Amino acid sequence: MELIKDISDIRHHFPALSQSVNGKPLVYFDNGATAQKPDCVIELVNKMNSGINGNIHRAVHELSARTTELYEGARESVRNFINADSREEIVFTSGTTASINLVANSFSQAFLKKGEAVLLTEGEHHSNIVPWQMACERHGAKLRVLPVDENGCWKMELLDSLLSDGKVKIASVAHISNVLGVVNPIEELIEACHRFGVPVMIDGAQGIIHSSVDVKKLDCEFYVFSGHKLYGPTGIGVLYGKKVFLQKMPPWMGGGDMVGTVTFKKTTYADLPLKFEAGTPNFIGAAGLGEAIGFLAKIDKNFIKEHEEILVARMLEGLASVDKLKLYGVSDRKISLFSFNVGNVHPTDVAMLMDKMGIALRSGMMCAEPLMSHFGVSGMLRASLSVYNTVEEIDYFVNSLKRVLKMLS
Amino acid sequence: MTIKEAENQIIEEFSIFTDWLDKYEYLIELGKSLPIIKESSKSETNLIKGCQSKVWLAADYKDGKIYFTADSDAIITKGIISLLIRVFSGRAPQEIIDADLGFIKEIGLQDNLSPTRSNGLVSMIKQIKFYALAFSANK
Ligand SMILES: Cc1ncc(COP(=O)(O)O)c(C=O)c1O
């Protein structure tokens, strides 16, 4: 099979990219929030909604058999994509947030006790803070926070001191921050945590897009991500968990499909992974995610890597040419995600005017209030690029940004 | 001048803009020239929280009329606020309660005032109407 290694070929597969917004060709730079979908994903979802639709795992009829096949086929695609050992380790959820909540509830129920602690970092998304805070409140445990430095990088030298008293029962950290766009040293953190016997969950919402993830090599206990940021549909996500942990964890939600036998006296639970998939799952979303992963496999890996390097270099150069611009998250492990402020200009004003020029940006706190406080700001602007963005779009973005800043000054 | 007349005056002013750029440049100008609210009025109680930008709104009731002052940390929001103040400030409560704000759509700013933009303006209008109701009940 001929691999795709041409930007216009790639763009061709994403119908959303050819639209106009506010009378201008769309420049979609909000991929960190959600990505556009390739035609094959759209077609599969349409096909399922308009015909291949029967509830999975339940019936003997043809439609049910076909959706079940698509659903379980998607599980296999995900397993292969992140190199997990078995299908039992791949749980479908509604997204990163749901996966984190599942672990924060179920893991904590089994392993977190009064006086113990959960380790996070200062750079986490609210989705990787609040569920743990809630779990800690329930079990009388505390959050411990690994601080970040002035560039937003983890202060690794403080890690051992946070782990050494044996109180920390789990660490949950982002692979790549949705604000800083820097690849965190998770290998090093996992290694340190394991030295103290602490299991690690990686929030891979951004990481899964910008690096090839091998959970066996990483050796993390959990890895979670969302389908919609990986060119798949919304409402589908993944929890990877090592079997030894998933087996020891109690189910979180009860319902159909997650049971062995049910009587009013006692219910036994289904085996992994169904134990954690109560009720009718988003089987169309899962199949769509499987399709998105299949699409990614058709793009040349080297092209993706080189293209991102080109985008990052061009963007850094462009941003450096803007007067008074402060970039957050400076590192040589930078992905194509850039958060910044310019002087005292309000991020919302810039985002609003850029929208008028057809450019979709994110502005505000980006669900990471503690990180905003760390940098002493109440918001930032963010441009997050993807495999289908171009150098020309970056140039248009930089020029438009300068024009907008002039208007606002 | 009635509220309706003030609205019409704004519609007239905006009718000369054919380009969105000019329109926003004008809003930015208005934002810069908005009389600043008293620093003491920028209190937690007068703060209307939008997800994206902050808006402060204070109201004074004198001789049967309500006088509004306001501010925001975002300049375009401030520009739109200044239009709202022009329309609403110095009016009797009942007139404010009855106003339908048709001018916003007329000058093409309805997008900025949709609840989905979460910039605090929708809450600000609600708050203005709320003040009007409160003062009319206290008469
Ligand atoms: C780092 C990170 N964690 C968690 C999330 C939450 O993902 P979702 O809203 O898809 O559950 C996001 C999405 O913005 C993210 O970027």
C-alpha cells in the first residue's frame, strides 16, 4: 500500500478544512481541543447510523453481529496502536475525563486509604485534578503536587522527596500538557515511581496525538485518551490498564453487559474488559475511532514527524517576530502547540478578531487554572496545530496576529 | 431621548461600516473611551463572571432614574458595554424593563451576545434588567 506523504493529499481527506468561516478560508488551529475528522471516519459513522446498527454483545441477529465485530475490531486496533498485551486491557469509555474518573473511583476504592496521598503535577488539566480531589475527599487522602519551573517543565529533582515517605499510592500525570505543548519526562517519572512501588497513570489526551505510544515500553499502569482529539468521533475514549490492576479494581458503574450472573442476593461480574463497560457503550464511536487509527496508519510516519518539526520551527520563528510576545512552555521537546500572551492585550480580544479572519484559536484558562496561577495570568492564547496544517497557514496566522495586535494597541 | 431613539442613533452610526474591520476598530475606540468605573466599584459584588472576560457593573438610582457604570478587562467587550451603557443609563426602570435591544442584531453584534460566547455580556444585560426590576419594586 502506498503511504500518504503529501500535505495536500492529507488535507483532501478532511472535508471540514475546505470551508470558509466569516468569509475567509478556515485556518483551524484549535486541534488541542478537538481534531477534524477524515472522510473514512465520517463515512463509517454515517453507514452505521443508516444501516449497520444493532446493539452489541446481545443478540444473534446479523446487525448485532456486525456491530459487535466492528466494536471488538476497534478494540483490537487500539490494542495494537498502543502495543498493549491483550484486549482485556483496553476499556472503552466516553473520553479521557471518563477514563480518569473511572480509575480515580475504582482504584481509590481498592487502594487509597486515610492519610495516604495521590501525586499530580502543577501542569495538569482540570480533568486530571478534580476526580482525584474528589477521591481524596472520600477516602481522607491528600493531593501532592510536583511543581513546574518557569518554563513549565517538571521539577524532577523534587520527585524523590515527594515519594520517599511511602504515602503516595498512585501518580497521575499528563504525557503532554494541553497548555505548554512540552513532552514531559514520563519515562523518568515512571521509573522513579516504580522504585517506590507507586503505579502511574498517564493522561495521554495530547500525548497520543503527538508521539507513538508503546504502553509496554513505557511500563505505565494506566494510559488514557480521547477519540475526538485523535481524528475519531466525540464521546469515545480509552482506558488502558495493566491486567493485574484492572483485575483487582472493583467495577465503577453497574448495569447491563458488565455482569456474569445477577440475582437479588448477589451479582457476579463479567471478565475484563466488560467489567468496566456497563450499559450500551458508544459502539459507533468506538468503530469510528478504530477507523481513525486505521487512517493514521496510512500516513507515512516519517512524514508526520518531519512535518511537525517544520511546523514547530516555522511557528517559533513567526512568534519570535511578534513584539512583546511571551511564549509559555519553552523546551527542545516541543510539539506543535503554542500558548502565549502579548503584552497586556486580553487573549479574548485577540481570539475574537482572529476568528473574524477565519482563524480558530483557543483563549482563556484552558482548563488549567493552577497553571495559569503559576504564570500569574488569568488566561492565554493557544494555537494548536495538527498533521493537516500548513506552513502557509502559519504565515497567514502570524501576519493576521500582527494586524490584530495593531488594532488593539 | 428614548431607548428606542438611542438605539436608532447607534444603528445609524454603524450603518457606515461595510467592513467588519472598521466596525471592530470603532468598538475598540469606544472601549478605550468608556468612562472608567470608580475603582471602589470594581468589587467582587459588582463582578459578573464570564468564562473568558470579566465585567463589572455598578448602578446608582437618582430621581427615578438608574445610572450605570461598567468596565471589563477585555477591550472589545468594553466597547460593546459602552453601547449598552449609552442605551440604558439615565433611564427610568420601566423603560429598561421594556427594552428589547433590537439594535444589537441590527448592527451585527448578536454573535458577541449569544450565551455560547461566555464573555459576560449576556449576564450583564440580565443584571441590568435585574437592577431595573429591583429599583422599580422599591419605588
Ligand atoms: C491534557 C488533557 N487532559 C484531559 C483532557 C480532557 O479530555 P476530554 O474532554 O476529551 O475528556 C484534555 C482535553 O482538553 C487534555 O488536553
